[in-house]
Amino acid sequence: MMLKGKTIIVTGGASGIGRATCVLAAREGANVSIADINHKMAQETAQMVEAEGKKGLVIEMDTSNKADCMRMAEETVNAFGTIDGLVCSAIKLVPGKLEELPEENWDMVMDIGLKGYFLCAQAAGRIMLEKGSGSIVFVSSIGGVQAYNGAGAYSVCKAGAIMLGQLVGVEWGGRG
């Protein structure tokens, strides 16, 4: 078990890649904080985590809200004692051609999928930096390195997540 005794936070853990990540992390021995805006579906993921014999903590939150991100880290530490890893997978895909894309859709994608990654990494990263160990993963996509027609803000957001991950590695990697 690669994650035995570890505590992992997964944003967007209520469905899709985030849910699969939660279940896999539990199968590999980790307790999991399931951070998502959809409480009901996050509860379903927690049941799947618990079926793997690990604890699942549901944290209803908005990744684009700094106070929610700080609370995510605090609740995880209160429940499990530490944070060993963070997987940011929350995103809201709003496809559309750029010339027709409403500003509020652009903002929503960027707020969840880029600002949210930053705020969650900052909140959980403080704990990991204090103890000198931990891992942060930003889920991206081929859309982050290759534009495709109708992607709206998604490709730009995912490209930003790739760069943010590189910057986190450069700034924090030498510190554990």
C-alpha cells in the first residue's frame, strides 16, 4: 500500500476523476478528505472510501473561496492530524467559442480550476511545508498544452494549472 497511514485531500472528489482518486487513495491506505461543493455526491464518495476500510471526511466547500480553503485544511488536520497530499481536480467545464463566451463563464472556470488550485495549495501547502513533506497534484489535461476548438476557458485554465504546478515545485520542492 503506497499511501498507508497518509491523509490525502481531493478537491472535486464527489465525481469523475476526483471520485476515482479518492477511492484509489483509500485502496492504497490513505484516509481521504473529500472536498466538493456537492455535499450529497461527496457523501456517496465517502461511503466508497469507507468500503475500502479507510475514513472519508466530507468537506462541503467552494475552492474559489479562500476561507473555505483554509477551513478545508483545518478540518482535515482536526480529523486526521496532518495533511500528506493534495489532489486538485475540481473544475467546471463550460465549452464555447471564445467570441461567444460570457465573461461570467470565463470567470467561473478560472475561479474553480486555477484560483481554486492556488488557494487550496496555499492552505494545505502550509501544513506540508511546516512538517517538511507532502505532495501536491494539479489535475490537468491535454487541453492545457494543445488548444482545441470550442474549449472556452478550459484550455487556458489547464495551461495555467500546469504552470502553477511547476511554480509550486520550484518554490516548495526543495523544502520537502
